[in-house]
Amino acid sequence: MDNSQKFSLMLDKAIKQDYKDFKGFDRSKNVQDQLQEIIDKIDAGSDAYVIQIMFQDWFDDFNPDEWDFSWSMEMLWLAFLMEYKYQKIWDDEKEKWVIKE
């Protein structure tokens, strides 16, 4: 599990901005699984395989010159969720989720 300060900040900001989807989120449990469950609730009827394919397609669209490869899988799943549902991306300078332009 990612216990980094950056991930904690990203998750805290997501929970504060979009708290309904994160209701009952428990940091003591598997974070990645919980993020995937939120995505599953958003796209009801999709099985885990479909969600994995959507995540892979999303990840494949990244430009390697613009990507921070130090991100954990939890960070990636959170970023996918935020962009997929809210059209928001993480802004490192502002340290918050912003609407994707």
C-alpha cells in the first residue's frame, strides 16, 4: 500500500472534493481495491475485466515525456477514477485536482 505523503494528499483532496463516492472509504483496507470498487459502482454492469481494459487504455494514452513514473498503482487508480468520473487531473503545482482542459 502506498503510504507516501503525496498519495495521502491526493486521496485527501479527492475525498474532500467528491466525498459521496468515497463515503465509507477505509485507509486501513486495500486502497486499490476500494478505488476499483468505486469505478465499478460508477460503471454498473461492467465486470473487473472491462474496468481493467478501460484502465489500460487510459494508461496507454500517457505521453512518457509528461508522466511521473514514480507514481504507485494506487496513485494511478486514483488518477484514473478522478479523470474518468470527474474529468479532473492532478496538478502538482497547485496540489489539487483540477478540471482537465
